[in-house]
Amino acid sequence: MAQAVEEWYKQMPIITRSYLTAAVVTNIGCSLDIISPHNLYLNPILVVKQYQFWRLVTNFLYFRKMDLDFMFHMFFLARYCKLLEENSFRGRTADFFYMLLFGATMLTGIVLIGGMIPYLSESFAKIIFLSNSLTFMMVYVWSKQNPFIHMSFLGLFTFTAAYLPWVLLTFSVIVGASAWVDLLGMIAGHAYYFLEDVYPRMTGRRPLRTPSFIKALFADDPVVVARPENVRFAPPPVEELHQDI
């Protein structure tokens, strides 16, 4: 059993493995009182006035107390982060990292701006950890890129992946969780999906092009497709070989 878990962990792509490891270590540290959640939550005043910039990152690593809800979110983090990195972003680690960076930045901006809007400030003031929202963003992006996959919710009913975020949002409301957390993830996910997939098809321009300095941080291995022996394939068009991703 331990060997199987170790093998499963080692086979995870680099971003998924790093994020999952950081989240688990952070939550274990908080459970053992080695780390205080008070040093991790998002606090704009402490970030600006006391230069505690780490809060911009650590608020995405803490998933509250280690209970059934924690295991639930760890499952979604491991599953959908891995699915995105291995499929939609296969061979494009830098682009996947940039997607997470875009989502984290947008979520932080929404919370900060929402905290200054009358009638909404009280709700946004309660959102001090955005880890669940970032995980929900990945679920939303995956559902948009794989809308026709059939899924089952606890064996009760089936639906296509396009409705997965709404099913999970409804479930969160039923169990008494805050809908704002999931809604923020859906907003960030839809913004990324529109700017990365819809808008380029409409205009031919790609506003979320990954910066070169981020691409320089990741050395992606070329994607190799297995081919049967003694089968000849026509070479791909020249424009595909030089496609700007």
C-alpha cells in the first residue's frame, strides 16, 4: 500500500505535486501548532504596511482544519490539477503555472476590491483564505475543456462535466458552506477560459500569452506519441510545427 502511494505521488506532474505537497505540509503544520494560521491568512494591511508579502501565497495553501472537508478538497486538488497538467497543458508546464498565477492574482484582486464595496464588504471580509477558490477554478476550467464527459455524483445521478461546477456549488450550499468561495473560483475560471480559449478564436489575439521569463523557468520535455511499428504517418503541416503557443 505504501509503495503504491509513493508511486502515485512520484508520477504526479511537477506543479500538481508541488502544490499538493505544500498544501498538505502547511495544514499538518497548522494542526500540530507548528505554524499559526494567523501568519498565513490574507491581510492587505499587513501586506502593505508591514511587508508581509508571503501572505499573498500562503493564503492559497491553507484549507482550514484537517477533516472530511479537507480530504474532499485535497481529492479535487490532486485530481483536477493533475488532469489539467497532464492533458490540457501537457508539455506546457509554464502555461499551466501562468494559469494558476492568473487565477491567484484575480482572486486576490476580487477580494480586495469587494472589501471596499458597500453591502459586499462584510461578506468579502470573511474570505481570508483563497485555497478553496483556486481549487474550484481548476475544476471550472477542466469542466469547460471537457464538457461532454459523463460523471456521477455519489452514485445518485449522472450529468456531463459542463455542469460539474454547478453541482458542486449546489452541494456546498446544501451542506451550509459559503457559496461565495465557490463563486469566486467560477468567476476566475470563466475569466481564464474566455481570455484563453474563446477570445483568441473570436479575434485571433491571445491576451494571456505566457511571459518568456516564466517559460524560462520550466524545461518541458517534448510530447511523444507512441506509434505502432511498420505504420507510416504523414508529417504534420509546417505551420503546426511552428505554432505559437
